[in-house]
Amino acid sequence: MMAGSFEPSRPSWSRAALVALVGAGIGWGIVLLYGMLRLFSGEETNCTANRGSAYQDCLRSGDLNGLGAQALALGLAVMGCVLVARAARRSPRAKERPFGQSAALAVSGSLFVASIALWVWGLQGGWAPDRPFDYEPVSHTTANMIMATGLLIGAAVGGVWPLGRTKIAG
């Protein structure tokens, strides 16, 4: 670098913002991948080859996998929101906030809203669609327990994840 030349400093990202963005990106990937699999896969076709308890087991496995994916996405969203909130609390003045916190909050927050919307959709019948044969859907109690576990684990991980030092670009 030549003497006297000016190179603008790039803002540095806080650890909280990076972890929140990566987690929310993975969460969005899970939601989108699972949505595409549900849209294009032949779960019904595969399961209707079975009858009785084998049919129930096939569908229940798919439903529980879907709930697990939704709970994981919710947990990642909550983790990101908690991390960003903790980081913002460390530097309350806006000009000292590390770069990327707003983006991380937007991505994590939107994943949180989408995950809650999927949870509500499931409670309103999305987890128990019409099936061609008799079907006993996953109970709301079990589904809520799975989703609440994802939420609590996400909050706990976000609460204990080390934030590291805040670097302010100057």
C-alpha cells in the first residue's frame, strides 16, 4: 500500500451477527428444503403401499420428521434473535453497534415469524391432512412438545453462546 493512499475500512462483523446469520440461513434452508420435499415427494404413494399399522408407522415417521425439521428451524431462529439481543444489549448506543446486527435480526426474525406461522398452521390441521386410509395423526400435545422443545433449546443455546469481543471499525 502506498503512503498517503486512503483505503476505507470495512466494518467488522460481530460473532453474534455471524452466528445468527448462519443459523438463520440453515433454518431457512431446512424450511425450504422440507417444503419442496413435501410438495414434490410421493409420501402418500409410498405409504399407501402399506396397510394397517405399517401405513400408520410410515405416515407417523414422516409427520414426526416434519415436526422435527420445523422445531429445528424455530430453534435456530430463536437462537439468532437471542444472540442479536444479547449483542445489542452490550453496546446500547446505535453508533457502537457492530455491523450486521440489523441484517441478522431481520433474517432470524423473519425465520421466527415463519416458524410460528407453521406451528399455528399445524395446530389448525396442517399436521393432520386428509389421508386415503384411516389415520391417527400426531397429537397436538406431542406436536406442541416437539415445537416447544425446539424453541427452548434455541433460547438456551442463544443465551449461553459466547459473544466474543465487539470489534468496532474505525
